[in-house]
Amino acid sequence: MAAVAVSASVFAQGTAIVPNKAGDNIYIGANFGVSSPLKGYKVLGNLTPEFGIRFGKNFSTVFGLAIDADMHFASSPKDYNLYGENYKLDTKTFVDNTNISLLGTVNLSNLFGGYKGEPRCFEVIGLGGFGWGHRYGNSELEALTSKIGLDFAVNLGKEKDIQIYAEPSITWDILGSEEVLNVLDYHNDRAHFSFKLGLNYKFKNSNGKHNFSIEKLRDQSEIDGLNSKINDLRSTISANEARANRALADKDAEINRLKRELEECQNKPTTVVEQVVKQTANLQPTVVFGQGKSAVEKSQEANISLIANYMKKHPEAKVKISGYASPEGNPELNQRLSEARAEAVKNVLVKKYKIAADRLETEGLGATDKLFDEVEFNRVATFNDLNK
């Protein structure tokens, strides 16, 4: 009740936390350490290792819940006195016992110091709750357990999403299945002390952060100032719209003018200029290309090899390679395609057949339908010996 009262007074002072959704402020972690019976043992002589996993959620910057699952590992056989009776701790198993607890958590640093928008570098967190323990081996025992502890935590990382902590705690078996433990009370004879080191990872929340964030509250004067800025922006937008409308009207007039000029050009008589192939190839082989292609196909390399053999037999020969395209399509594209075809044939002669590049010339003569009657046959490269 005191914790709730203090928390309410702290957060009533103008601080508003962004609402906590179901999937927000969840964390998972692991811890390890040692434990020893709280009474009836030499502490340093009866330490047993333990390992735990923790899964939790913070419902506010102060309060949360966590589920702890702890394992205590094998210890050497020992006798101890419980309520005047000899009792042997001899599980003879790798895991002595397990304990699963539901713990309430209280961030004492936030409770008494408030929350400033992000976790402190160092925090103290109290925890306590109930669980169920089970001991394995020859003397199995089921027991209702109760745990209290403190976490001395350090928050790391730019987003404070990593938390490491040191945790001293005490766990009691408050009600068990054996006759010596069937009395419901907190007795130090059946309690153990633990000291663990742990690490938690806080998952990202719906607010884009890994922790609670604070909503910025605005007073009336600030709201009035923002409204004034909004009105100024509306005035600016209206003026800009007027200027934009005038600019659009000018553009529309320009478009209409260009349309009229285009119609006049389209109505003028069209003069068709046909390209005439003036040069006839004096070397017989030709290289045929696929439609729209400039790559030399494997089937055409035999014709290129004939030219290569010719040039090797006639070392004085200089050959011009003329590329053509069929008349379909854009004239500019066909011009580039004819040039690329001539260059592709030259590259094969130079790279594969080792013909000197200075003995070869290329030209692209664009589209034609004059070389051959079949349209597709005009997608070729032809050869001329310039010395003839």
C-alpha cells in the first residue's frame, strides 16, 4: 500500500507514461550463481551451483511480474539436522532440484526517485513471490516455496536494452510433501541463500524503444502558439496554391501552342528519303543476326573463320566490316544496332582468330531492305577487301 501511494504521488506530478501495450516491456534473461543452506551448514563448505532462466513484463515503470525457473546442480552427500531429526541431502542426480516461481518486481529506484524518460544506469529492484520446488533422486520432495531478493542492476547500451544484475536472495520451503516439511511456515532450517549474476534483454516496444517513454504534455499557451503556426502555414499554402494555379494556366497555354504546331507539322507533305546501299560486298561470307540482337551466334562463326583464313592467306588485305539492320523499328535504334553488329564481328576476328585490329574497319549502315529480298536476311554484317 505504501509503494502504491508513493508511486501515485510521483507520477501525478505532470508525468504521463506512453500506454503499455500487451506486447510491450517484455524481457528475457538468464542467470547463474551459487547457493547454500541458510542454516545448519558451513556456507563456504556447502556451495552448490545453480542456473536460472527469467521471463518477465513490466506493467509500469515500478511494478512488474517475472517467472523464474531455477536448477540446483549435484552436490556431495550431506547430513543435516531439521527440527531435531537427521536428514540426508543425497540426490545422486546431476540436478538436485528445480524451482519455478512467480515473482512480483518493484523498481525501488523509480518508486522513490521517479522516472525521467529512460532507465537509470544503476537501479535497485526488489522481488518476491511463490513457487513450486521439486527435489530429485532417492529422497524426492515436492514443496511450496517462497522467495525474496534484490537485484542490483546496471543498464547498458545506447537504448538501455541490456541489463546485468547481481542478485542475493533467500528461498524457503514453506510447505512440503514430507512429514518434516508439512508445516506451513517460514523457517530458516529449510531455506537457502543464493547469490547470482544475471543478464536480461529487453525486447523493442510499440513505441520503437526498449523501455517506457514519457508523453510530452503541453499547456494552453503552447497549444495556442501551435495553432497560430498552423494558421500561418495555411495562409502560406493558400498563397502557394494561387501561384501554382497561375503557373499551371501558363503551362496549359504552352501545351496548346505546341499541339497546334504539331498539327501543322503533321499536315505538311512528308518527304521520304530512302537509304540506298551504294557498296556491294566483294567477299562472299555474311554473318546473320537475330532480330534486335548484336551478339554473334555460334552458327555464324564458320563464316567469320572463312574471313580470318582469307586474311591470313592475304597479309596485305584490309577488310571493312559493314553492319546492317532490317527496316522494322526506330531508325536511330537500327543505326546503333548496325554499328554494334559490325563491332561484334570485329571482336571475334581480333580475339578468337588473332587478326590485327588495324587491318579491320567497321561501319554501321543502319536499316536496309536492298541487300536481300527476304527482310530478315538484311540483319547481317558483310565484308569488303579495301585493296580490291
